Amino acid sequence: MKILIIGAGSLGCLFGAKLALNNHDVYAIGSEKIYKKVYEEGLFFQEFNKPAEKLTHIHFFASQNEFLNEKINQSNFDLCIISCKAYSLSQITSQYESLISQFQSVFLLQNGLGNEEILKSKFPNLKIYRIISSMGAMLENYNHIIQTGDGLNFICRISNLTHENNTEGNREEVKISEIIRNFNKAGISIKKAKNSLKKIWEKAIINIVINPLGALLNEKNGNLLNNPYFWKSAEHLIHEILMVMESYQLPFDSFDEIHKKIKIVLEKTKDNSNSMLQDLRRNKPTEIEFLNQKIVDLGKKRKIATPFNKTIVILIKAREFSLKNH
């Protein structure tokens, strides 16, 4: 496959690395810092504690202009993945409008709720899929991708954060099947979700709990497992989320089932520092607006109080402010 990854950060580079190692032709557009380091030294991939290896089938660019200047044939790309942070999606859709508009479908590799609506507002006829990932990655020194977590990934499609979308034609079904086959062959375990809406919300709940609490506690995922105050905080967050979901008649698991799934994720990614914690350590914005803030906003529309989620948002914002101004 010939693959374009726009907004390639840690997770985008992880997917790109695994596909490149399986001889797929990967073109990634990321930050100037990543591009400069890759240009000077190359891009390296390390799977957990295995030795790092240099990647050869991945081509890195710092901007859309640099990509276009290479005069690459854009008509034969098989797949476009957008893997920027959720808060950058609106900017990306404008910045890369001419490039994205050449695709009939795109795949969002992102955390958060409401992402599809942002892309749909700019490209109303675009088929939008979401890749829900349980994998973890860190990007050290801007050119060293380290896989820190593994798990099953899902391809989902929804209309918005409260409605499913199951309107694929035969041609699209064949394409999705081909992508799934190639991803699995490359070591990215993936399948199509039976219930996309439930799967996206399930992942969002996990992120809403683990990411801000792990970031505020400044702990790797594994260190949260035996912290009773993490679990007490998680309990408050989950109860508020379930009240909001019930008011929108969204499909959801029981409290005990959610608790169990969070524990499994923490165990599988025990060596991973979650993306929000990584953002704070790098003095970058977080995705809190697309996680806990979405629960606050949805609750407000249904007159449901979500004080714990609101407090978490304020604390993360306070941390962002503090780091930015020191």
C-alpha cells in the first residue's frame, strides 16, 4: 500500500513504522523538529525492549509544500491517516485542504470526542473513519519511535458523537477488508468494530479517566494500578460519564465492566506515559477539551451536573498555564 500520514506524531509514526517495515510505502508529514532530525540521522523504530532498527520505506516531510514540491504522484495513494492531536484538527483541515480533498475517505487516528464533526464541516462528502487504538508509543529525540504498549485496534465509522453510521458500499467494504489484512500482516492487530459508537465512547471513557489523572499524578500507567486515590477519582468520573451517556441513550457498559477495562489497559500499557502526561512534560497543549470538557458540555445541554469532570478540566488547564508561564 501507498500511505499518507498527516500530522505524524508518536502514534502516527508507530503505525507508519510498522507498515514501512512490512514494505509498504509510507509518506509522513510532521513537525519541523521531527523532519530535521530524520533528515540528518534517519528514523529509528524500537519495539519495546528489542534493538532499534533504521526505517527505509518511510519518507518524512515538514509541510504540505515540501511534500508537493517532490512531485509525488498523489493519484495512487491507498490510504490517508490523520494522526495530529485533536486540538490541531481544525487547523490541519484548513492547512491541508487541497491534499485531503483528493481522497474519498480518511482515517482519524486520534483521541477525543467530536473529531468527526470538525472534519465533516470542511469536507461534507468525505467518508470519515476512526482508528481506535490501544497501542502506546513514545517519540524520543524526535527520531526514535519506541513502542510502549500493544493491543487490539478497531476501525469505526460514526456520523457524530451520538449517532452510528453503517452506510458502506461494496467497494468501500473491500477497501476496509484490504486495509485490515495489511495492517494485521504488519503487526497492527485490527478489526472492524461491530458497534462503532460504543467502541469510540469506550475508548473515550478510558482516556477521560487515565489521561488526566495520570498527567496530574505524573505517573506511568502501571503506577496507577495500586493507587487507591486514582481509583476513587476514576469512580467519580465514570459515574458522571454514565449519567450523561444515559441521557443521550448511548450504548454503554456497566460501571464494573468499565472498571475492568481500565485495569486491563493499565496492565497492558504499564510502561507507557499517557499522551496527556507526555504533552505536559513537553509544555504542549493537551486534549482535555476533547475529553473531560466534552462530558461537561454534553451534560450542560441535558442539565446534568458534572462537577468532577469540570474540576479535572480546571486542574489540567491550570497545569498547562503554570508550565507555559514558567
